[in-house]
Amino acid sequence: MEPNQISDTVEPKIIKQWAEDRGGKSAILKHKNDTGRAGDMLKILFPGEDRNGYDLISWEQFFIIFEENNLKFLFIDEDDKQFYRLVNRNE
């Protein structure tokens, strides 16, 4: 894979493994924001990251919301990278 190449997936096992390999935990925004983007509700929180405004949720809850909002996971699959985005599958 080329450095910083962005991959995408909708597979829960891949997303969860990617996040957990980097110490990430699934979370949801405490209060609805006004961006209109469903992907902004969900977040993967990494160690040392400010959790203010987010509640931790189970991976099961995370993926229910992920599917309900027709999201896909964009990410860089390199060990030291924590870059990801949740976007609509139609984008």
C-alpha cells in the first residue's frame, strides 16, 4: 500500500480492529450538533484525546447507528496513523 493511501470499508470487524489496534473506543456526541452530517455523531476516541462532549458507547451501539445512517469508514491503514472519517456511503 502506498503511504497515506485512504481505504474505505463498511465491515464492522475491520473498523473495530483498526480502532482497537490504536487504543480507540467508540463514542457518540452527547448533544446533537447542527452540521446535518450523521457521521459527526459518532467518533472513535483515542488515548489522550479530549472526551468532552462525547459518551462512550458499545461497539454494537456504534454499528447500529453506523448502519442506520448508511455510513462508510474512510481510513489510513498504517500502524501510526489515526486518520479516519465517517461519511455517507453515497459520497
